Amino acid sequence: MSEPTPPFGLPAPPPRPEPTPAAPSQPRRRSPGILGTVLIAGLVAAVVGAFAGIAGYALGRNFDSRASAAQVTTPSTSDTVASTAQPAIPLTEGSIAEIADRTLPAVVSLLIAGGGQEGSGSGFVIRPDGYLITNNHVVGLLDEGGKLTVVFSDGSRTKGTVVGTSPSYDLAVVKVDRTGLPVIQLGDSGQVRVGDTAIAIGAPLGLEGTVTSGIVSAVDRPVTAGESVDDVSFINAIQTDAAINPGNSGGPLLDGSGRVIGVNSAIASLASGADVGSIGLGFAIPSNAAKRVAEEIIATGSSSTPLMGVQLDTAYVDGGAKVQSVTPGSGADDAGLESGDVIVSVDDRAIDDATELVVAVRTYAPGDRIEVTYERGGNEQSTVIVLGDSQDG
């Protein structure tokens, strides 16, 4: 029997209301967002290799060496400038300085060596008994065997062990043999609004304890990232203009109260390879998804991914997600979906393409009931699907 895990501070979601009968079919207005979705997904996928930490680590080491070689010096002179010692200015509660002072002790850097390569990333403590959250792609080098070192804000280091991963959500849980650790409370990403304060903490280019700030630029942004079918992640991302760079992966995105609203995971970039960097388009995995996945991994060593039970036609571009086939005995099969149906909404969320459908479904948990509206033969219909699950990681 799995040991119970303490809650991370999120209230249980309210029960999902029963679906109402479908309204008469109305012409739907397509948003122009589908083009933006495709461009963002492509750019993120193109840079995810660098964001996996390998390039971030190399750039960090080079940056550090250049910085040390270019230390600022003061010219030799007999003249001195008088100064008067000033008392320390107290931190204003809720300011970025106060939030950084409060949360930095719970943010860590991760150094990974494996398969003849080295990488780095970030993470943060979610339980005082040594459990941390980071990205799956940060610890990916350990698949070939290797060493994981966790570096705390005070400079101390200790060995880390991967408890479990979720490639589907690009999340991983790491355990260190320490107790009494400071933690960062998870917030409710479902309450995040465009324009809210966003604060990113991590180790971009190996520079530990870096704090950047901005706003939440968008929510529910469909993003895909990964270099192969086996590790592709579909993220219902929080977009931010807070500077995120290689090495920030796995670190927290905080709100204006210092609570985690996301796990920094990817960036869009106009460059590639070692030249990637922030252009103000960063993406984070929402904290509500991170909480569910982390709790499952801590309890069982693995996590589950919700499934409708359909295969989608990814070549379909006329708006909506076209069902290519239905898995016998799945939730979609029980709900009466058929090949050729075009799914146009899930609950109150419009669906523009196959990627957005996958991302939308992954905001739920296995066993949840979702109302799906679809087109068949020129008519709109609605049905309720109970989501199945597959073990991930």
C-alpha cells in the first residue's frame, strides 16, 4: 500500500457539472489562433534539445569563464570617495525582492552527468522530506546511467535520485536524503489571468539563483516539445515574457504572492542549437497538472495520462480535430464517437486542431467526465466521455 502524501496546498477541484443538452447547430467562427499554435509548437520543438540542459550547461560554463576573465577592476588612484554606511532597507512584503528572498532557499540547481555528456537544469522543493519537481528532459541523460547532483542555494550539494518521470507532461520527481527543507507552496494555476505578475527562478546558463520577472502573457497555450515520438510532451502552457533561458528548465514560475503557478519548460526562439535564448516567449507547465503528476509519482513511482480513446487525423486542417479511428471499449467508443467525427469543443473550450484537443484533454485526470461537441454529417452533437488512462513513465 502506498504511503499517503501530504497535500501541496491546493483545494480539491469542485465537482464537474453534468453536461447540458447540445444547443441547435450554429455556424462557428474560427479564431485565427491556429496559425499561432502551429508556429509556437514548431519553434519550441526546434529548440527543445538545447533546453534539455546539454547546451545550457556548456553555455553556462563558457559564460562563467568569460565573466571571470573580465572582472571589473577599479583604476589605481590615491583619490577616495567618501561613503556613509546605510542601514539595511527592510523588504516590502509582496515585492519581487521579498518573494525572491523567501523562495530562493527552496530552488535548486541540478547537475547531470551521463552517457559521456553533461547537463544542468533547475528544480524546486515541494516537500520538506526531500522531494523536488523538475522537467523530465532535465534528467533525461540519466537514462543511460549517470550521476545527479542537487545544488542548494547555500552552495551545499547532495546526491539526487529520480523517483519517477512523466514524458507526456515533461515532469519528473527527484528525491534527496534530507529533511526539514524549505518548500514553495503550489498555487492554483486555474486562477491565473493574463497580465498577472510572473516571476521565474532558476539557473539559466548555469547562473544559479537567477530571478527574472514579467507578466503572464497568455494561458491555455497549446505547446508541443520533444525530439522523438517517445518523449513528446503536450503542454497546456502558461506563456510569460519573464526571461527564461537554457538552464531555467524545471524551475518555478511564481505569481505575485510567491506561489508556484507553473514549471518552466520551454521557449520559442528565432535561433537554434547553442544560440537559443529568450525573446520573451517562455512556457510553463501549469501547477495543477504538476501537482497531480507529482503526487502520483511520489505515491506509486509512475503517473497516468488521461485518454479519450481516439486516434486523430493530424493532416486535417479545416478546423477542429478529426477522429481517424476509435479504440474499441474506450470512453469515446462508449460515448458513441465514430471515425470521421470532427471534435470542435471540450466543455467550454473551442478546439481548433488535433494538438489543442490533446492538450485540452491532458488538463483533466483519468476518470473525469468531459462534454465533447462534434460535427457529423453537417450537424453538431454533444456527448459525455469518461476519460481512461495509460501509465506514463
